Amino acid sequence: MAEEEESQSGKRSFELLGEVVKVSVLAWSAALLTLSYMGYFQKMDPTFIASIFSGSLAGYGISRAVDTNGKQKKPKIEEDNITKSKP
């Protein structure tokens, strides 16, 4: 009986450690990504940190929302009606 309690306690502590690591990675990647977009890291490429951030969110079951129609809306491009002069 005591061995079962010890193994359950050890299992819970490993689960807790795993959650702490996942939350730490999520917070770290969110902080670096935010600081990168704010301009504090001029030479850092944010794509790697963004992929770590997305993977961390996916570990919690959070993902990007998809349009219900399955179609992506194309951005509307407004063109100026400037007449071009012929040379």
C-alpha cells in the first residue's frame, strides 16, 4: 500500500513538473515574440519563436480559428485612379 502511494506521488510530481515546463516555455516564447514585435530584438527572426509558441499552444489544445466557409478572404486592394500620361 505504501509503495502504491509513493508511485502515485512520484507520478503526480512528474506531471506537475511537465506542466510547469510547458507553461514556462509558453511564457518564454510569448515574451520573446512580443519583445521582437516591439522592436527590442532587431536582428532576431521571430519565425522560430512563433513556431515554438504555436507548438506550446497546441499542447493545450489551442489552435488558430478557421473560417466556417473554408474560404480565406482575399484582401481588398484599392487602386488609385491616376491616369498615366503617354510618353
